[in-house]
Amino acid sequence: MRYIPTSDADREAMLSAIGLSSLDELFADIPAEILDGNKPLGLPSLTEQEVAATFSQLAQRNPAARAFASFQGGGIYDHYVPAIVPYVLSRSEFATAYTPYQPEISQGTLTAMFEFQTMICELTGMEIANASLYDGATALAEAALMANRIRRRHRIAVSRALFAGVARVLQTYAWAAEIELIELPIGPDGRTVFDHLPEDLSAVLVQSPNALGIIEDLRGVKDAIGDALLVVSVHPISLAIIEPPASVGADIVVGEGQPLGLTRSFGGPLLGLFATQERYIRHMPGRIAGRTSDVDGRSGFTMTAQTREQHIRRQRATSNICTNSALCALAATVYMASLGADGLARVASASARRAHDLCDRLEQISGVSRLFPGPFFNEFTVRVPQDPSRIHRALQQGGFLIDDPSDLSRLGVENAVRIAVTEKRTDEELKRFTRVFEEA
Amino acid sequence: MTTIFDLPSVSPTARRDDLSPAIPGLEPALARRKALRVPTLAEPQIARHYTKLSRMNYGVDDGLYPLGSCTMKYNPKLHEQLVAMPEFADVHPGTPPRLAQGTLAALHRMSVLLAAIAGLPAVTLQPSAGAHGELTGMFLMKRFFETRGEKERNTIILTDSAHGTNPASAALAGFRVLELKSLSDGTVDVDALTNVLDEHTAGIMLTVPNTLGLFEPRIREVTARVHEAGGLCYFDGANLNSYIGRARPGDMGADVFHFNLHKTLSTPHGGGGPGSGPVAVAEHLEPFLPVPRIDFDGERYGLDWSPDQTIGSVHPYFGNVGVILKAFAYLLRLGDQGLAEVSAYACLHANYLQHRLKDVYKLPYDRLCKHEFVLSGEGVAEGVTTTDIAKRLIDFGFHPPTVYFPLIVHQALMIEPTETETKESLDAFADAMVAIAKEAANHPERLHEAPISTPVRRLDQTQAAREPILRHPFET
């Protein structure tokens, strides 16, 4: 009886009320040959203390967290998380609530959704945002599907410089939806080349900063792509200091929201950001909170535009999504609230400044140089004179983690490593990192 | 309703030099011009604001949460503490496997345990929620037929009692959806099924027990017919709490089965996620599972990218690891004995509540139910709807059940009490339902006006949809 509060006497009373004499009789409607097939897992029941001890033992086999400084990136970054964030998330009224289908007793979740949507609109410059999708990768895939619904076409051009995991998920969804993906090459400045675009595109997908760390210059792209939708995948913190995609006419902006106050947790749960323009609301996937008033005229929030959703529209829904990343969106909301506009700009600036500082230091090493001249935010790619996997290993031995260089080979980039820096990395770490790098 | 945008800003603490241009070489036109309109607040303002908001929510710790098909069971506190350990929380997914053996070991063990629970040989942990698991399952089935040169198998059959995510997932994967009418008792019409099976059948999506909480008595016949016709059987695992530890989908004929760890295995719903929807498959679908797969050579855990028939990836990394670890802790704590008790008490509590309410409310299908049952609000009193009953329950201190689903019952009230309730709380809920039925007859206005005890009362949905206000309207 681990989490079951029913006493033996109450069990017997309930059994007798329903005319049964044992718990097993509750399963009389399951055919015997099915019940007979059941096999135990061979799992003993542990005490809470034993479960905690098991996890402590597992934790000892995860030295990555405590013994290494992370210069890893690719969409997931080691930003500082203020204590107020996990505190708010720990309140069980938020953590254990269901999707707010009953708005009168869900104003907490709904208000936070509205705040989140407002903040995502502020960051991206877009008119509307949903209350979250699973992660940045599926958000991009959903954007591709949405563009196809709007344009009724099945051909999409996509920058080659997407993060590896994002590209894999997009390819999987595209295969299933029979979307033709056309890859756009990377130019000598590290930016995506939008020349010679084919006809009949429903969308052009691009990531900025891209998988090489370069901030894309998307001015003029919208004019070059005809009536195809411009979909931009962003790093949310970078938007505190970089011009938002709305300014170049983006139709859909997506992104991975993990940097906004979520721990990295070996890659999940994550937070899919999704914003677009008001005219596309009927095509947008995911939950949306809206402001309205109650019968007494008091203002309140409710989920709205639900006729797009699976529980009403079934096979004609804009997406199958139901459970999304609500608590992660709450984390991002509290994170942004606790930093404020200035704090977000400072996190962005400090991350960028440290990244550029490290890049400058590394470029002092003979044979090490930036791979591309384009501007970067907090992640950059440098050419190295030796086998990049040797550097990867040497850094590990020195207590530093960077992304696996094979992530870059996929982009046709050899003899290079990608390095990400956040405001958490200290001057001392940057110095030591440079020394280990040089000696590798 | 106050949002953080209504709170008074304090003075920014930034030093000017912190805000100087930070990106050398960035074209000036690409630097942000318009300031972010996010207020600068002091921590006490934020703590008070979100504490206040939390009090306007209703969580599992607040009381009975009988949402049918959602399994709102108690979420053990230990789990939150475990996943917050830096060794689990502060690890990047690109970390070399040798430095994250603890997490990989837990994930690998979890996939073995889930496979055993499903009675199927292989599992992917990548899907982020139940609907994502469905989509992954549909992708796997699509790939299966593609590799067999049977692309004409493009139709998914499902019943009219299916969750809305089922047809939406099938359609998203490019399948045609064929809806089958249930028998009058809500179970699968095997003859009608046999009639629609043909060379276009890719498979069937079933929820077992169905969304009325009834076990399909002819389940093995249903799955056998689909298999004979060359199709595959997808099982929606939303209702696993009713038989976990006692029966296995694999033994019922499932080829694909998805778990909802945020339902059956006690991880918190978070107000709408994050969840986790691992998918278990039969041997003939294993080659198509997403990559990377986590493998174990007897000594070390590693990543296997090799399966070349894979559908690809449905998650950029390994799935919602933080959620999966909580479910792993739950399984360890319960063990075999605990799991068998979960399903037994889930069914006991549902049958007891059904018994207490069936003479007061219309019960369309009166028989042994599993972990949930469906009442109808029809006929309680003239002019009273299920919405009225649900809203009045709020005034009695309870979260309402799932309403207006399944679609095959008019004015449906779908009730799932879960195993983590006392008889006392079940009785209190039943008493409230009985009292509401009486009020419906004598004081229907109390139902129409409900709820009256909440921070806001019934909200104008039409206004919300017609004049959408989806973000804070800043003064310009």
C-alpha cells in the first residue's frame, strides 16, 4: 500500500456494496487467457529511502554535472536558473493541475499562459503565440505542416544549418506528411544562401543563430521567396539584443525555450515556442489562452480558439497535440518575470561577451581561426589544426565539455569544433579552457 | 485578473555598460531596437503574484480530481526531489555516454520495464506525450507498410468512442480515418469491423478498456480479425491504470501500445504537460523505432544510431527524461505487488462510485466497469445540463469530471476517481453529486449560477473567441 489510502475495512465495505467478495473479481470481465498471460516484472517493492538510495547510486555514475564545465549548446544551454523559478514550479496547485478545461478553478494556469504568450510576442515581435508545444524541433515541424495547410503545397526549402536533432525530427515529420524538403546551402560567410529558390514553395525554414552559430541576415529574404511563408527558428535569449524576426516579415517564429529557466535534464522536458501573425490563428497548433469576462463582468482567462483542436475537430484538427509543456512554459514565464527586460538583455549580453572573449583567446592559438566571418551570439565555430575529436577528448580530460564535432561533419564542416558560452562561465574557466585547448 | 504586466516596475539595476552593444561585427540593423516590455520586478512581488495565482488553481493535493481518461492520481513528492538532483538536472543531452551512465542506465531499465508491462519486446522513450506516442505509432505503422510495398494500406479504423487525439494523429501521419459505430453497449461491433476490413486497412486504433470504462469482451477476436486482414492493432494506453500489473496489451493482440507516464505512472500533469508517451511495439515493428536507441553491452550503456530502417527521430534527444525518471522511481517503489494493487483499487473505487450514483444519474451501461465509468446528465432535471452539474461540483469543492466525452453518450460525465482516494473522499463526492441532483430538481438556479465560490464565475467563451485578446494590450 504505497500510495493507496484505503483501509482494509473500507475495502471490504466497498466490495460488499458492489456485491463482490475479492479484488480479483473486479477483473472478471477480462478474458482468462489474457489474465493468465501476465508475467510479473520481478520487481520488489522498495521503501522511499531505498528508492532514494538507488537514485543516489545512479547519480554517482553521472559525473558530467559536477566535475565538468559545460560549453555545450546546439539549442540547449547552461544558463543560470533563479531560485524563484523552481520554487513557483514546486507549488502543487500548478504542478499537479490538469489542462485548464475548467477555467473557474484554473485562473492560475490560464493567467500564466497569457503572460507567457505576451512575453513570447514581445521577444519575437509577432502578434500571437500559443501556450507551448513539446520542444523547438517539433515546433519547427508543426510550422512546416501549418505552412502547407495555408499554402496548400507540399514543398519546403530549409536551411542546411539547422541543429542536428531539429533536422532529424523535421525530416521524420516531412517523410510522414509527404513534404518535399529542399536544402538551402551555406555561403562563405556562414549564412544560408537563398538564391535559386524553386517555385511552389509553401515555406522557407531558417534558424538564427544557425547551427554554426552565425546570426542570419534575413533582410530581403521575404521578398525573394514569393508567397512562401518565412519560418524562423530562434534562440529566445538572443532576442533580448537581436532584432526579432517579425522585423523582416517572418510569418511563423518557433524556438527551443529551454534557455528560459529550464534545466537541461539530458534533453527533456523541453519547451516548444510558437508565434505567428493574427491572420493565421485558425491554422495555429496548440493551446491558446485569451482574456474575457465572467457573468459578473469581472475579467478572467479561458482557453480559446479551441475549434482548431483535436478534442473538437478530430481528424480535421490543426494538430494532434493535447498535453504540451505547460509547466515548462510557467518556468519560462517566471524566469522572464524575475529577470525583466534589462535582466534578459544582461544575460544575453554577458553570454555573447564571454563567447566573443573566448573566441578571441582561441584565435590567438596558432592554426585556430573562426570558420566564418558572420556575426555570432553565444555559440561559434572555429577551425582547428588537429583532429577535432582529439580536442574534444583533451577538453574532457581537462574538465570541459563541448558538443561532439560529428554534429558539424553533418553540415559538411570538417576540422572544426563548436563552442557555446553562457553568463555562467567564469573568466577563470575561459582561461583554463584556452590553455587546455592550446595544449591539445 | 492581475498579470505581471499590471505590477509596478522597480528601477532597473543594470549598469549602463552592461547594456552596451555586445556583439562585435553585428550589422547595426540586426541589433534590437525596440525595448522588451517585460517589467522589472523585485523578487517579493513575483513570489506574491505567483503564490496568489497558484491559489486560483485546483491541484491533486487540493482534492478529488475525477477526470475520466486523465488518471489524476497522487504525485509522490520524492520524485520531484530526485530529478532536481544536479546529477540528473544539470546534464546536457550531448554529454558523452560514459559521463552520463547513471541516466542512461535508468532510461534503459525503464524501457525494459515498460516493455514487460506492455508484454511487447521493444520500447522507445522519445514521444513527449500520449498524442505524440500515437503519432509515433502511426509513423511506425506507415513505415512498416512502406517497407513491405503495401502503401495502399492507407486507412486507420477507429471507433466513435475514441479520444480526439486518435483520429488527429492518424490524419497527421497521412492516413485516412474510418470511424466505426460502437454497439449499443459501447463495445466494438465485430461484424461491422469485419465488413470494413480490406486491402486498404492499415490498422485499428483501440482504447482498452474503452472510453466508457468497459473492457472489450471480444478483444482477442477484434485484434485477430485485423491481423487476418493484414492490418496492425494500435492500443491507446490512456486507460492502462485499470489493468496494470494484471494484464498486458501484448496478450490482447496489440502491435503498438503507448503509455502516458503522466497518467498511469504518477508524474504530475503540470497544468498541461510536460508528459511522456513511450511506445512499445511488437517484434515486426522494432526495426523502425526512432534513433538513437539506448543499448547495453553488458557493461556500458551507449547510443545506437545504426538501425537503417528507422523512421528517424520524434524528439531531438531521448524524450522527456525528467518525466521518465519520476516514473522509474514510481515503478521501483511499487514493485509488482504495488502495481497489481494500483489497478485493483482504481477499479474498486470506480465501481463503488458507480454503485453509489447509478440510481441518481442515468448510467447508460450498467455493468462491472474498470477504472472509470460514464454517467449522463440527461434527465436529472428539465433545463439542467452537464455543464451545470460540473460547475456546481466546483462549489462543493471538487474538480468536475470529464464532460461531454465520450461523444456517444449524451451529456456525458466521465468519472475516474483513481486508487489514491479514501472511501471518505469517494463518499463525499457521491454525496455532493446526490445533493446536486436534488438541487437540480428543487433549485435549478443554483446550478445555472454555479460556480459562485471561485475567483471568477462562468466566463464568456463567445466573447473570447469573437474578440480574441491573446496578449497584454500595452498602452502605446
